[in-house]
Amino acid sequence: MPFFKDLKDLRRRSRASFRSTDKSSSNSNSTISTVPTAQSTSTLSSYYGSTTPPSTLQPHSSSPNLLTPNGLAPDLPKRPSAGSAQSRYSIMGLGSANGPMKAPPPTSPYAPQILSVTDNSWVHQKVLLVYGQIGDPAQQAIDGSVSVNHHQDGFPSISWPVCDSHFKALVHLTPGPNRLRFDFTSTKRPSHPTPNSMHASFLNVNYLPLDSAPPLQLVILLGKDSPATFDAVPERIQREGNGLDTAIRKFRTAAYLWQSFTGEQMYRNMFGRRCFRFEEEWQPGTLSSRDRDSGQMRNEARIHVVRSDKTVAEIRDLEIAQQYEPAGKKGELFSIAMEAVRRYFNPTPNQKQYVACLFMDTTWDKKKGVVRGHAALGGGDGNIQLAIFGSHALQSFPACLEDVVSAFSDCTRTDTNYVVNDCNESGSNWEAANIGIGAFLHEVGHLFGSPHQESGIMLRDYVRLNRTFLCREPFSTRTKSPGQRLCLPKDECAWHRLDCLRFRYHPCFKIPTDPVLSSDGSVQVWAVESGNVMVTATTGIAFIEIFSEGDDLCRTHIEYIDGNGSGGPLQQVMLTEADLRSRLPADRQKKRIKLDIFAAGQGKHTVEDFSALASKSALMKLPNGRAGFRGSKLGFSQTEGSQAQDLILENVVHQTKLMLQIKVFHGFALDGIEFMYEDRTTQLFGKRGGKPSIFSLDTRRGETLMGFYLRAGLWIDGVEILTSTGRRSGVFGNATGGSGYYTSYAPNVEGLSANERY
């Protein structure tokens, strides 16, 4: 039976060819440390230095899924081990079932070298910022242009300038693998044996859109009687219009510039290719000017157009104009936007919204010398995080990717008869684009929780935003000097390292490889022996900001994540006063120290005076003679009648005493807690007032008190009781006030102390 014999041989050969002997291994991480794991830093140096990897795959080869020219199946790639040096966030692309697709080798020494992205990288943003060079800039500086040809011609080709052999480009990606070709051309041909040959290189990038992270919503807000136009000079109005359609295209392009800039900054800070996303919808494409002409449909960021219940006159009222010095209600525009956004999105209590809102009806009042209908503000109320900005610089925004170069190189002087020279830093169109796009991004930073910093976007570093996208800078009216001839990555504006640390664990920046964090995002802090302070967090301690007395900005911090951002943060850290003081400048080491401690789960805890927490005043003597330690205080003790109080629960000291019920006195905030025992005795913490709510423990099942979940800000807003059986009482008081904190309590520990001021 020759047929079955051949089949047997085939099966034997097949089994042998697919047998693998590779084994994987895993490493475990420690969860406790007594020393910081990283030094404070504000910025990281660029990691550019590698070129596009060479490949043996020729441009004319067929799919790697097919047989090789000798008729045999290609070898399977080895399975990488867990200890591989490969970056967790730059994993190999899909390419084919037999391994990642490799880019063909460059066609000449002057083929573009991509320095910022490695071949087969994974990214999560539609528009990717790319930086590279032509040849060896040290040997011969060349000007010219680089054309980006997109995957399967799915997006029109766009040319980007090459300055002194360096270039930057914005690359449009489609979901899945993207095979990109970069072509260099120059009117001054370089010395080359075949000067007419094409200088081309190839790059494979895998784009995985994120759908599991909350989006940044983009909103254009109009007055209820708005004509839907924005300020622009007559020439601009004639050329591109100043209506709602133009505003949508410009706002959308600016938003993708935010995204590409932030994604690159996170990568340079060793946090992978992570960034916020937008809510996208299938609509006529606007990111390319040729899409608009052809009617090409694409999946692009949705711009929500929202009508306020306020009139244009009310929005433009000088009394609420932020830049008008005598104005008495400078924050009112934020309230107007918040009200309109809340009514439009109508979020549920657990459906947090992140919204960037552009006021369409902003206008320049030349007579008063003020911009009406504009405020640059960012923040939120916990359920809606909002950033607002005016449209006074919108005319200078690029309307598509082809316009980015001209937008950041247009030296046309600002005509203050029609538009404002904002802060006297927008004397030309390209500088107005910096201020308009960059200052709005500054407010988006506030939306994501970033405060002002000592440098970067959250200071005023956005006046150099143009350097992120171009390698040459025009004449600056702001500095009254020629712009920088060559703008390298080290010359660009940046997010501060502390901003990137906040973004690393922000839900809007979550990527598929991130582990699922516990719902307990709180931080616990308490003193222990020898003047040390213990800090714990279930989700891990991300970083600690250190302030000396009088500091309004953080200048020193400690990080507790590993160098490439792929490891989990430490869950327990011991702090010493000597170590903290050694990190401060010499002239500030004797001042009072304040700490802001951040957990990976978005929790935050502030220690107002570290010395007081670690001092002997934190010690208290327990009834059995042993020492106990006070924890860090919640609330600011600013309400009338506030006083300090310590309470040691009697069932901790006397093991035979049984707690039966807990009575919570509350209204819109917490008044007091009363603990009731089996022998009919009680202990009161705080005071009786408001409405009493009783929570009974199931002592027949051995249920005991395990801890509390607190809502606290300036005072204690609410409390939830946690038990040993996993039961939760629900929050008594204001369930949404302040921030959430968990306090743990173990009944077998004798030194329990509660300390709070009401």
C-alpha cells in the first residue's frame, strides 16, 4: 500500500520538523524596598542612534508564508525567553505566521535612516512622529525632501523637508501591519556612483488601535445664537474659510499633533508607545487635503459640536474674560463649558469623561485690548475632566497633515486689526500656531492631572512646539532673532518627567500589555520605630514628590518603577528623613518637608510635615504598656470646632470584648463613629450629629471589623466599613466627595490607633 506508506513518512517528517526544545522562564519581582529604586530626573536623553535594520528580504519576494526558492518550508523562529532583552512594548510585528516581516535593505547610502522607530514596532496612535537622517551629517550636510509612501498607497504621499541631513515626518497609519517607504530627493545631488538612482528605505510598523481605554473627547462649543465663525484675516477667510467645517478640520489636525507629540515623549521616557486615544468615527477624511477633494472616507477623530444655552453676548462678556484684569468672574467660562458638556454627554457616576473643549465664539476686541470668550483652564470635578481654550489662534492651525510644514514656517506677521498677538508671543503665524496648539495642550495636561512644572509643556515650553515637527526654525518675532538652524530632539519642547510618570498609570494611557490593577488605589502612611515611615499601596507606589517649605513646584522626586517601565512598582517602601533631606538642595535641607505620594492605581496621599510624622509625637502609649504609632492624618482640620482625638478600640486591647455594631453619624459629611460592644459599652470617635446609620457585624460567623474606606478632602466626606468576610457597608456620608482612601485594621494587632481632627 504505497499511498499509506508515503503518508506515514510525511507524518514522521512533519512531526520532526515542528518539534521544539525551547523552554521559557519567569522572574519574580520583590514587593518591598528600603531604598529608592531610581534617581530624580527631569528629562531623559534621546535614545536615537540606531539605523533601519538591514534585511535579506528583497522587494520583489513573495509573501513569507510561501515556500522559499529551494522549495522547502522556512524554519520557524525560536520562541523568545522571558529573560530576553527585547522591549516589552516594542514586540515583533505580525508580518506572517513564520515570523515578522523584515524591511528590505536601503537602496543607497543616502537612503533615509529612521532613528526614532525600530522595524516591526507596535504603536497605538494613528499619526506617528518619525525622526531620521540622510547619510552621515558629519561628512556632508544635505538639504532636500523625504516623501513618505504609505502602506498599499492607502494614504496620499506627503513630502517633508530635509535640513542639514536631518528630517522629521508625520506618518499616517492604518490598523494592522504598515509597510512604509521613505524616498529622499535633493536638487543638489550628493556625490554618488549612480546619482539618478532612488534613495529609498523601508520601515514596517504595526498599528493596534486602543478600544479599552477611555478616549479624550474633542468638543467645539457654540453659543445658542452663534454664527459659527472664528477670527481670521481676510486673506485666510478667502483661501480656506473661517466657518465650522474649517474649524473642525483644524481642531482635528491639532489633536493628532498632540497625540503624536505625546506618544513620542512617552517613548523617549522609556514608557513604551503609549498615548491617549480619541473617539473615532467613519466620516469623510480630512487629515489629507486630497481626501477632501476625492471624498475619501476614513475613521478619524470625532469632533462633537455642542450648543450652549448661553448667547454669544454672554460668552463674550468682559466680566468673565480671563485676560481682562478688572473681570470679577474669570472662571465662569469653565462653568459654562462644564454645564454644556455635562448636559451633552450625560455621564453616569462611574463613567468618567475627559473632554477638550474649544470655544468657537472667541473674538479679539482691539479697542479693549482683550480676547473675549476665552479662558485657558483645565481641571474637573471627578466625573468630568475638562480643558477649555479659545479659538483666537485657530486661523494659524494646520487643516491637514500637508499643512503642518507651512503652518510652522509661515513668517507672515500677525495683523492685530483682525486677530490677537496673544501674550505678545504670537507675532507671526508660526508662533501663533505654537501658542494656540501648545497652550491648549498645556490645559489638556491639567485635565490629565498634571500641575505646573519647573520645565516642559506645563511651564511654557510650548513656545518651541514647532521644533517637534520641523528641523529648521524661521525668524522669531518673540526673540527678535533668526530661528535655530538645526532643531534636533534635544532642542525640542517636552513633557516633564513627572508628567510622563502621571501618564504612565493614567487610565487614558493604558495599553494591552498593562496588568489589571486592584480597585484599591489608596496609599497608607504611618510611622514605625527608629523615626522611619512606612508607605504601602496595593497597586504599588509609582513615585513620590518632595517639596521643601516655600516650594510651589516640585524639583525633586523619587521613582519606584524599573528603568523601561515594564515592571510593577513596589508595594511597600520605607522612608527616612535623612535620605529625603539629602535629595534636596543644600540651602533647603533644613526646611520642613512635604511629600505627595502617588500610587499606580491613581491614589494620592499628602504628608504635610514629614518630620512631625516621624517624630516622637507620633508615638502613643497603649493601655498594655506597649508603644503604638499614629498614622498620617486625613482632612485639614479647618472646620469650626475641629480638635485632635485619639481612639484605641477596646476589643483590640481586651481580646474577650466583642464588637457588635458600628453607628455612623453623618449628613453630607462625616460627624462621628460610635463602636458598640456586647457588654453594652460604647466608644465615640468624633461627635454625634446628623443622621445615625447602624451597621451590624455577623458575630455568629466570626465577622470582625477589618478597616475603612474613606472619602476625604478638606474634611472627611464619608466612610465605608469593611469586614473580615468581605462585606462592605456602603459609604455613609458623601460617596463622591474628596478622594478615596483605604485604612487597614487588624484585630489581632494590639497597637491600633485612630487619629483624626474634626
